[in-house]
Amino acid sequence: MLQITPHHRLMISVDFRKGLDSLVALSRSAFNNNPFDGCLFAFRNRKGTSIKLLIYDGNGFWLCQKRFSSGKLAWWPRNTDEAKALSAVELLIILQQGRPEQSQVPLPWRPLPH
């Protein structure tokens, strides 16, 4: 089972046209990241009607695709600053057609009261 957790670093892209091996190579070259070290890569197609997620789980790669049955993504990062600031919870909101800036998600880590 694939789980997206706060421990995953997210890499966001709009290049969607590739298969598994090509996306792994792209994650190495364009993102300058090792796809084996816990990064989750999210790729959106140009129309915003589909998303692919690529992640390595320790013994193989998962390549998941979600195609929206009607409409397109309600929100996607507009620039690299927004993409870098995206959290795992916010990615889950995006996958459910939500808008992260309108959600009231608590910080992933906060001190407990004494």
C-alpha cells in the first residue's frame, strides 16, 4: 500500500508524458535527487486532468496515476516556491480536488502543552 506521509519530500513537475523508467531518469536529472531516498515525485499533465505519483518503497517503484472523471485539478503550484512549500497533507488535499490555501491544516510538528 502506498502512503504519503510528512516524512516524504515532495518534488512537483508538469512533465507527464513518460513511463516509469523515464520518470526515474527525469527525477535524477531535472530534480537532482536520488529517487531511492524517500522522495515522492508528482507529475501533472498539461490539461490538469491527470496526475502520476512516483515513489520507491524499499524494494521497487510505485507509479500511480489518477485521472479525474470530470473536470481538472482545482489547484496546482504555479511556481517552484509554491511547489517547494507543499506538504504531504496538502498533496492529499490536491488529489481530492481541494485547494490547500483554503484548508486549515495544522502544522505537522508542534510542541505539546505541558
